[in-house]
Amino acid sequence: MPINNSRFITYSPAYTIVPTYECFNRCTYCNFRTDPGKSPWMALSTAESILQQLRSENICEILILSGEVHPQSPKREEWFQRIYDLCELALAMGFLPHTNVGPLSFAEMQKLKNVNVSMGLMLEQLTPNLLNTVHKHAPSKLPQVRLQQLQWAGELQIPFTTGLLLGIGETFDDCWETLAAISQLHQTYHHIQEVILQPHSPGNQQTFDAPPFDPHQLPEVIAKARQILPPDITIQIPPNLVKDDQWLLACIEAGARDLGGIGPKDEVNPDYPHVQEQALREILQPAGWKLVPRLPVYPQFDDWLSGELQEAVRQWRKTLH
């Protein structure tokens, strides 16, 4: 794992599979969702043909990213099974799955632990004020629901990624409180791999009328986050949302050490193409930084995985060295 004073910046060679874009939440800044019933669900046969093509492309992580089906929906069980089956398929075809599909029940998380090397859920912001604005029509964005996921992940020993969305109506103090809550849970369970600091970046689909989060403020937020979070949590930033090369380097100097999954498309921010590996190297190398690939599970968590998952991870670790 990269340490703060190293000159290594990590990224995950990744591809995102979306079982469905339909979502019962209506977050006003979202550029991902469709209304329930308006988006066909991905068939396993479709996923299999996609994964088959990826086998020759040095992709390691398969991110399963989905819109949310209501916990009481008659389709919930089928939705969850599709997610499980996609993870199982990705694993069988030699990839390492990481699932981020919104809040899950304890039992659902427990099952997915068997077919995922890590999982994730953005906290976004814990302030309840956003329930009156951007999250007014988003029942699963209740702060206590999302915080509960982090606690359950700790109890279940699931290596976990979480993060903050910046520029959706929060104050800086709200950010520090959210980071402090993550820090506190991590000090109990030691399960948080990464915290993503994601600047709001307006897209074509959203109804939220607000400017983008000022990327010039991002280094300051990263530096403060680095003070609040324990040193064994890596700070991740999405390079496609920090357009200026110098500010991307400033973010790294401030303490960011990971650039997330780099793949063909950013499904959450489709208006902002991923900066590909070679372009990132050209930004980083002159400043003395080395870009290195990583797995979706950090080495210190390997022994939390089942024997089958540990073997899959072991094979990938050999190819990265």
C-alpha cells in the first residue's frame, strides 16, 4: 500500500458493469439514473460477452454499479440475485468484483462478501440539511442508513471504500464531520481502504442548478482530510473531474494517493471522459510521481477473504509485480 511520503500513485484497471440504471431515488445532481421500469436489466449473457472481450485488455476490477431498487419492491430479490450472479460470473472469468449498489441489508452484504474482494458506498455528506434540498426525493440518502452500511461492513470484515461528494450544498464543517465519522468507524473496525473526494461536476441530466465544486479548493480539502483520517486510509480523487493538470498535481501533493478505477467510461459522470493511463503518466512523471496499478483489495485485507477469493487475488498479485 502506498504511504504518504512515497512517490507512487495508484489506480485500478477497471470496467464498470451496470445491472440497471433504474433507481427509486431522485437526487437532483444525478446524471446516472432512469425511472423504474424504463431501463432494461443487463442479461448475464450480455455481461459474459463483455467480460470475454475484456480478458485480453489487462482489466482487473469489475465494478458492479447499479441504480437502487426499493427494499420493499417485489423486484428487489431478483435485482439482488442479478448483482450476485454478475459478481459470480466476473469471478469465474478471472476478474475481481467490487460492488457499489446503494444501501443493502446485513444479510445481502453478508452474501455479497462471498463473491466480492471489496465493496463500497459513498456517504456523500452526513448533514441532514441536504434532505430538504438535493436529497428531498431520495429515501436511501438518510445519513443514518448510509452510516449503518459502513458499520455493517466493519462487522462483516468487508474491505470498504466510501467517500464524500463535494459541492452539493454542504459547508466545510459538514465535510469535516463526515470525515470524522468515517475515521471513528475505521478506528473500531479498521476496514476502510479508501475515501473518495469527488467534486460535484454538472452533467446534462441533472436538475440541480449549481456550479461545479471549485477544483482549486480541492487541495485544501484533501490536506484537511489527511489530518482527520487515519494514515492507513488512502485518499482517492477522480482525475477526470480535476481538469487542470497543475491542480491535479496540487491534489497529489496535498495527500491524494489514488486515482480510482480507470476504464472506458465514467458511468456516474458520463459527461467527463476518464483520463487514460498514458495521459496520466505524462502528467505525473515529470513531477516525479510513478503511476502503478493496484487491485480492488489492498494487501492488508487479503486474509479477510475466503480461500477462493484469496486464490484469485494471489494470481493477480503475481501479474502486477
